[in-house]
Amino acid sequence: MSKNKGLAEQDLSKLDVAQLHPLSPEVISRQATINIGTIGHVAHGKSTIVKAVSGVHTVKFKSELERNITIKLGYANAKIYKCEKCPRPVAYKSFGSGKEDNPSCDVSGHEKYKMKLLRHVSFVDCPGHDILMATMLNGAAIMDGALLIIQNKIDLIQENEAIKQHEDIQRFITNTNAEGAPIVPVSAQLKYNIDVLCEYIVKKIPLPVRDFVSPPRMIVIRSFDVNKPGSDYDGMKGGVAGGSILQGVLKVGHIIEIRPGITRKDENGDTKCTPIYTRITSLYAEQNELQFAVPGGLIGIGTSMDPTLTRGDRLVGQVLGEIGTLPDVYVELEVSFQLLTRLIGVKTKETERQMRVSKLVKGEILMLNIGSMSTGAMVIGVKKDMVKVNLTLPVCTSIGEKVAISRRVDRHWRLIGRGQIEAGTTIFIPSPPSLA
């Protein structure tokens, strides 16, 4: 493989998955191994922060450009380096994912020194609007760490105001998982403290424990048809699925299964599904071509399947992996749950206080987020802290999987609680065809 100059080679004939590590040179050179979510209000400049660190904008779509907001999950990869000769924190620098592994330092007088590649991270840019909570939760399913963006325009305020904001943020995160986390004042436009931010990413976000030896499995968070309108038959490419590998290693040339696949209702109204079987034709991490992909950053998987199956994110929420190793597909679930006390982002007009969350009621329609799947769910039974639901869409999942529960309030889905799958009703999966 010589397409990407200055990057470590990948050779399938020499691959030993038991020896792989998130910092293995042939891995970190070409793909991100840590997913970092960028979370915050729409006006606080999440995408600008990502641009300042990675050098590229997160992927944008026409509707997002017109409204200047994030609607779908965006992503961008970045490599973080350190120059041993530069003083801290200037020693930490970041570039795009295609940057060579050991570039020369760009500080005047240090050009003869080489920088060391420390991390290759993937930023997952989630929507900031509370009405897009479902998409936000889909992104959270693959995050190893997060950047909470509260304000990135430190150059526009006075020092005393910056100190007050710092104190307000500390109070805001008290008694949460973020308590004690570093608070970094930055200006993305002027790149103030971006080097400090890179240092904290390296030192404060631990390397996640990865499983390279189990059968490969990936949750799909994006899917595409990359063919341009009018493409002729000979030049057409198969559908592309994007997501983060949870375990195992995917390799070019392998045949994979996607569940639930194609779903339908039979003459009795019962849900049926037929898994999709396809061959991996290519693997990419942004512009870096791969021969194999490991758990961690976002991967694009080129396949031989009909591109109409992947068009417009149609495969989002499905699970991809080695044939015969994927979890069951469920149409009913029994979930143990905990409800929030009050609704997030919704206030009553009379008191301007957040609305209380009412109990679950038999017959009401909820929305469940399971992995990257969002599906409607009708409540068919409630008993104390257990609820039984019938799913609008079948879900490939496992007992013990976490669930986010949302309710429709004022025409928008609002998060009201969380849960865990305890049991469920599965549907029959037909045996795979003979695949040579």
C-alpha cells in the first residue's frame, strides 16, 4: 500500500491481531483509535474548535450549511504530536489525519527535529439543539471521551469576566462525571490555547481498552451512496457504511453480515427481516486507505451491496460484523428504567421552571435509543421500574444493553430517562446463503 505517503504500511499477510494495540504504528498511522465527542449549545462553536485542532471542518450537508447548525453527526480526524525540544505546552501540535507520522517541527530553529505521533483521534460533532437529542444520543454511543464546549471566544471578554465564567462552569459541573475535569479557555479563531487543549487530550483522556481478537462488530452511524447522478453501470460503486468498530478487526476482502438488514411486514402483520451479506471492497479513515481497521475512530466501509440500501443513512442503527456472530434481533423488549425528575430544556410558562416527568403509561409511544438505533416503542405494560414495549423497528442488540428513553413533548422528542434491556422477544433469522 503506497497511496498515502509518509504513513506506516499495512500488510494483511503479516497481520497478527493478538499483537495489535491502539498505539501500534501501523494502526495509529492511518486511523483514529479514540472517539471524542464535541458537545454543547449551537452558538458555542463546536465545529470551530474541531477545525482549529484538526485543520478541517466536520462533514457538512446542504441543510446544515443553509441553517448554520449541526443536524447530522459530523466528524473529523486529527493527529496530535509532541516535539521534545519545544517547551511545554507549545510542544503539543495537531494536524490532519493524512499528515506523515514523523514530520519536522514547524517552530523556527527546530526544523531539524522530528515530532513524535502520540494520538490519532476522531472528533464526533453532535447537534447542539435539544430538539435533536436523538442524533446526539446516537453519537454518544461511540464516544470514549468528550469536550464540553461552553464558550470558545476568550479573546472577546475581559479577564475578570473570564474568571467569573470559570467559576460558573465549576459550579455547573459539580456532582457530575465532569467534576474536576480541566477547564481550558480558548479562542478557536486565533488558536489561543489549542496546544494546551491537545496536551489535555493526550494526558486526561485515557487509552480505552480495546478487544482486537473477538469476531469483528461495528455499529453503523452513517451510510452513503457515493455514486454521482448519471453514473454508468461499469463505473458504479457499492454502498458505503460508516461507523465505529466495537470489537475485532475488519479486513478488506472479508464477507460480512448486517442485521437486521431488510425488514418488512408479512400478510399477518408480523415483522420479518433478512440480513444483508456483502463483501468489504475498501476501508478508509477519511482519506487514508486501510487494509484492516480496528476498534476506535470512525471508519468508512466500501462494500459490494446495492447502493440504494445505504442511501440517505438507511443503515443507521444496524450492526455489522462476522457472519453468524451478531446479536439477536428483537421486536419486543423488557426494560428496567429510571426516569428523570424534570424535563431537560422544557419550562412551564407560569413558573419558568422545568416540567416534571410524569410516569410511563400503557399505550403511549416512546422513542428508544439503543446503540445508534432510534426506534419508536409502544408501552404494552408497566410494573414499578420495569416497562415492556413493542418496537416500531426491529433492533439488533443484546441483553444488558443501555437504553435512552424519550417522550414527545410540544412536537419534539425529549429525554425523560434511561434503562437497561433485561429480556425480550426475538424474531427468526434465516440461515445465510452459500457464500463462496
